[in-house]
Amino acid sequence: MNITTTMHALYVIRARFDYLARQLHDQGCQMAAAELMREADKFGCQLTQLDSVFDDYQIEIAAAQHRQARAGHRWLGADLSKAESGLGR
């Protein structure tokens, strides 16, 4: 998982929520806009906390991702793409 790309995408989503809330407010839907802004603010706080966790534990996260990537290269099995099934003969 690319944490930087994922976090960027989540911040973009947060900005889109803000934009939608402004649109709702401008169109006279103040209650919906206020509710969306409250929830978007909570979402923004969660994103900030996640950023902090990723900063605090970047070595542990990198090590875990490295182990997982290495484990993915240990595939055991047979390549059946070149094997003939014997069906239809």
C-alpha cells in the first residue's frame, strides 16, 4: 500500500466534501451543509491523526510492508497456462 498516495486521495475527498457543503449552503440547504461540514471536520481530524501515526511509526510500517512484499514473491504452484488439459481429444 502506498501510504502517501492513499492519504493524498483521502485529503482530496475531504476537500470535495467541503466544496459540496459550500454548494449546499449557497443553494439554501443550510442544515445539510452544516451537517456535512461537521462530519467533514471530524474526517479531517481523523486524517491528521493518521498522518501522525504514519510519521511516528514509519520504520515499523516500512518493515511490515517490506516483509509482506517479500512474502509475495514466495509463490508455490504450477503454471498451468502451458499445460494441456487433455479435454476435447
